[in-house]
Amino acid sequence: MSEDNWAEPPGGDKSDRNQQSRERSPEVNWERDLLNRLAFASLIEQRRTRRWGILFKILIFFYLFGLLFLARTDHWDTSSVAAGQHTALVDLSGVISAQSPANADTLARGLRNAFEARKSAGVILRINSPGGSPVQAAYINNEISRLREEYPDKPIYTVVSDICASGGYYVAAATDRIFVNESSIIGSIGVRMDSFGFVDAIDKLGIERRLLTAGENKAFLDPFLPAREEDVEHVEALLDEVHQQFIDTVKKGRGERLSEDPAIFTGLIWTGARGVELGLADGFGSAGQVAREVIGAEEIIDYTPRPDFFERFAREFGASVGQALGTTLGVDGARLE
């Protein structure tokens, strides 16, 4: 046979050549099939991961929603869950200020809910506070007086736990009776204002103080300037005025139960036992004892409003800003402490 018969005809079928090539290289087909399988498996895994990610996001969303829902239930009127006649309890705990949980708006809301509850036989205001803002304390005192007039048949009693001093006592004076433990701390009927003086410090450090003002007293009590006698006199008069308001409020609330001891209004504190002797308190008892033996309704329902996450964040942020301003000015406001 001639050599021309063995040669491939010109322009032969390309598919035939590819088929022959695949038949001659089976390992190429195996590698290509493996790559296809791996790519397909990777695609399936990505889809599965995406589905699980979506599921977890949905679960986290419902979890956070549930937490917020439970937090908001703290603001519901707890009188709706009372089974029968009961004693309403409102807690005043911590420093009394507009930025703290013990602020006038929160306490007034809890007190209103406690008085308005149809099945509450009486109200206990349980206080554990060293004092705080005279303005916030006065607001709470006024609200208690208003509620007592609106609900004359529903008594309100103060029960002191560890301490009821200054602004705390300002609030307690508005209630019908005050009960303490023998070791409770009570009293501190006085007013204070804190400040600092850095005049000598900046002189020693070689710091030059630069202050521009419009108004003769705009640099009033500036901590980096020497205290002026007229400024100190003005502040003392201001504190005396607030102190007299405090004294008048206590005398109005306690009346003839107060002893004639002049030390009562000097800012001193006493034990609960001594407080009863001085007429600052009426007797001894815990919240449970007062509910059972004085009010006559042993079941206690807590009406204290609890701040949710957003309220706590807003208050803490506001408190931080207030502290920063106070530090910058070097002055802390008047406090009933």
C-alpha cells in the first residue's frame, strides 16, 4: 500500500480528530470531570451557608425583639395583675436627680399608678437614698401631697431601709407616717454646694488664666480665680433660702411630732432609734410588717417603674454631659445631702 493511503485527507473532520484525542488522553477527561464536581459542590455549599446565615439573622432579630418587649412590660400598670386587695409598693432608691432612676417623673408615675389602682388598700414608699436634688425632691413631695388630697382614704407610709437622709427625708416628710429600722440612718436636714479652687495650683504650674466675660458676675465662682467675698455671701444666702424651704416642708409634714431639739435642722444624722425619739420617724417596721400590720393587706404589688434600655442610655448620656459641664465650670449644684 502506498504512503499516500496512510496520510490523513486534507480538510478532514475536526470532530473526529477531537474524539480521537479524547480517546488517546482519558486522564484529561477525568480531571475536567473532577473540576466540575468541585465547582458544583462549592456552589451548593455557598447556597447552604447563605440559607443558614439568613436563618440565624432572623432568629437573632426575634431574640432582640423579645428582649425589648420584655423590657417594655416594666412600664405596664401592675395593678392589672393584682389578684385582690393588696399593698402598693414604690421604691425610691439611690441619689435623687433628674438623670437617675430616682427622678421626679419616674417616681410620680409609680405613685399615681399605686394610688389609682382600685384594689390597693394603701401605699408604701420604700426609701433608700442619701439625698440629691432639692428640686426633684420637692417635685416628689408635692405629688405625694396632691395624691393624698385626691385619695384621702388611701394612706401612704414611708419605710426606710438603710438610709433616708436629706432629699430622701424631704420626700418622706410628705407621707402619713415614717417607719424605720433601729439601725437605719435618718435626718441630714441641710443643704450643700461643692466647688474647688485652683488658684495656687495654676500659679505654681505657671499657667496663665485667660477669661473674657460680658457681665459683671459672669465669672461667678470661677474655680481658677480667687473667691470674692460678695460671691460667697450670695451663695450662702441662696443656701439659707433653700434650707429654710426644707425646714418649712419638714415642719409642715411632721407637725407637732417633731421634738424641740434645735439640732434637728443642723444637717446631723441619727439612727432610726434616735430618729423616733426626735420625732423624725413614727415607729419601727419593714415593708412586709407595715403591709400586714398597719395597712392590713399582706400581699404587696410593686408599682415602681423600671427604665428600659433606651431610657437608661439617654439618662447615662445626659449625666455624662452634665458631669463634663460641671467639671469644666468647677461647680456642683446645691444638693440636699
